[in-house]
Amino acid sequence: MEKGKANDSIMLDVNARLQTFKHWPFKEDCACTPEKMAEAGFYCCGGENEPDLVRCYFCRKELDGWEPDDDPWTEHASHTRGLCPYVNLGKKPHELTVMDVLSIIEPERSKCLMMKMHDNWADKFNQRCEDKRREIDVCAPK
């Protein structure tokens, strides 16, 4: 599993997500302030080369290329096309109940994680197949 993906359960807490935005380029007078980003489920995971790279704790979607007037909830919803359990629930962090997390969000989050792992595996498998085809083509008589 990729670094930082297995042990991020602390990011369920909006305050933990907020703490990751120390070097976030958009502060006051912007639609995508650290508070709004964290509220929308994101935590900052970019480094010096990608200071505006964020990941949703709930669906694992990563987004970068933020503009000062981008609304985090709108961007999140448009890029996940109904696949984020947190966005689909339609609640702010302070509105979440234990039942929301245990019966809706976490089971759907697990599905998102499994889909990401499957897609990653399939991409690697397809690349290995393509590499092997090229290898065979080089050896095959013409």
C-alpha cells in the first residue's frame, strides 16, 4: 500500500485534516480556505512540488490545480460523480453521528478503498501484459 494511505484514520477528524494545511496557498478572501477544504473532507498531502494537492479521507480522490474561487464541496462532488460517501451523505462534520460513520460512511469508504486497490492492480497488470507483448514481438520472426 502507498505511503500515507494505510494509517490515515486520524483524518476522519476534521481538526486533524485542518492541521495538514499549514502551507496551503489559499487563505483569506478565497473560497478554498483550509477550513472549507477540511470541512469538505480533504486533507493536504502535497509537498513542495504540489502544494495544493489534497485527498479526500472518505473516497481517496486526489485533486490539485485549485484556484482561489474554487468551492471545495462543488469541486469534490463534480470530480467524484456520486462515488464519495461523505459528499453523498450531505452533512457537515459537526452534523455527523456515530451511526452515520459506522453504518454509511465507513462501509462505503471500504468499497472506495477496494476499488482503488483493484484499479491500481489492474493498471499494473495491463502494463506488464503490454511489456510482455513487446518482448514477444521483438523475439518473434517477421
